[in-house]
Amino acid sequence: MTKWYEETTDVDDVVISSRIRLARNLKNLRFAERMSKEESNVLFQAVKDCTALLREKENTKYYYCQINKLAEIERTALVEWHIISPQLAKKQEKTGLLLSEDEDVSIMVNEEDHLRIQTVTGGMKMKQALAKADKIDDLLSSQMPFAYDGKFGYLTTCPTNTGTGLRASYMVFLPALTMTGKVERLSEEVRKYGITIRGIYGEGTKALGFIYQISNQKTLGSSEQEILENLAQILDQIIKLERKYREYMLMVNKEEITDKVYRSYGILKYAKLLNTIDAMTLLSQVKLGMDTGLISLKGQTNFHQVMMEIQPASIQRHYGKSIGNGDRDRVRAEYLNQRIPELI
């Protein structure tokens, strides 16, 4: 079964994924932060009762779990694979997750709102992600009525989500704009159009491996179509800008960049200790080299998948045990030594 991060598109050099997130709250239940234990039980039972319906209508398996009962490593790994938000992973209250087998759909329960319906596709396919999210939204609302106002739209805990309740975001790889110091200025420019640039895991996080999330800031007063069109127009310009600066960098410093790409490859292939930040930077340098034709490797390498695999919790999960920082750096290096293909 192909998962979103295994998909290939013609914008792989810049756009990693498209994500839709719908914020929903159940009618006649107080918002998540004010819910009683009894209300939480009502919410969780309502979601669990929808599992069979989703399996039938979507013709795929769905799995349900209670997030706050998982080990910390498991919760953190779900964040690293972009399945749940850092906020949900940190909550001590009763929280849950309904996840499709292909990981394209995840429904977070009792995060900031009662439900966060999330759909993800690889590349620049936001309309496909929205169609999937709308279908899931319709199925869930047929079983449990959502809080909706004729004037304000869907009612949410945070006013910035009120209206459509929709957040659309692209995960993008911007090495040239980062290395030339253009991202901060770019962030200021797109903010004028209601767009925000955030770190790799969204709000409150930093970029890692030159990866960012670009999303709409508000939902009230705009239709879903308007939000998506505005975001797509901005992304088109960012793609052109990133590619332009890659060409500029190669024209001005091709020998230096080529050297950096091959040095990064050598370290990934033969280093004995690698921490997360260094490994992400090295992987991003080699990916840039692949995307620009500076280096060729045997076989296809999904760099974003590798980047998720070497995160702290994921590397421990892969080896089936909790290990300290020093051991993690050693294990991560060994893993990358084997995972990175040979040069052509």
C-alpha cells in the first residue's frame, strides 16, 4: 500500500506534501479545555462508533488508539511522521487517534478542538487532500452533529479557525532560499496575503533540514476554494523563487556547492556518530545535489522518508528499545551508512 511520502510528483524538488486539516466540535458538548470526564467519554465513544463506518465507506482499515496511554516514544514518533500534532502528543488529558492504514487520514481527538480531521497527499495535490477531507467530514457529521452557526460557520476553540475550520498547508524543501538568507523576508511578504511560514512540525517549531510548512492563517470570511487558490498562487511563486536561487547558487558557487554535497554524502556513508540536526542537514545537502544533478546514486532514494526514520523517537522505535543520546547517535550513523545508496 503506497503511503503519501512514497508518492512521486513533478515538484518533488520543492513540494513534499499537501495537507488539509478541518477543526470540528460536537454540538451540545463544551470545548475540549472545559469538558467534563463524562463529556469526554461521550466524545470518545462517538468517534469509536464511527470506525466501522469509515472502514466500510473508505474500503480501508482504520485503527483507533488512546494517545495519552501510549509511551512517550510512541507519541513522539507519531509527531515525527506528521500523524499527530506536538500539542496532542503533550496533552495529559484523555486524547485519541483514528488512523487509516495508509496513513493518509488521521483524526485527532480532544486536541485543541474535539476533532482535527487531517488528510495528507504527496506533492502538490491539495484538491485531492480536500476532497478526501470533505468525504470524511460528511461521514462523521452524519453520525454526530457538529457545532455550526449560520453567521460564523463552524465553531472552534480558537477564533482564527472559526468559519470553514480549514487549515491547508504545504510542506516544502527550501535549501536555496534558506542558504541565501531569504526565508525571513519571504515570511514577511507572504504574511500580507494571509499566509504563514512555520517550522517542520507546524506552529511553534523550527525548520529542520531546510523543511518548512506554508499555510493559511485565517478561515473566517473566506471560502475553502478562496483559501486554496490563494495558497496555491503563493506556493507557485515560492517554487519559482527557490528554483531561481538554486540556479543562481550553481552559477556563482557550483564548485563549492558540489564539494559540500559530496562531503555530506561521505559523512552520511561513513560517519560513526551523527546527531539529528547534523544528519538532517547532511541529508538535505545530498537531496539538493540529487535535485540539481550534482550527484547520482544507485536506485531511488526517498530522502524525506529517511529524514523521518532517523528522528530520535523513530530510530528508537525501529530498534525496539529506549536508548540514550550517545547510543542514538551511533545507531543513527549505522542506519544511514546502510540506508544511503552507493554512488554511480
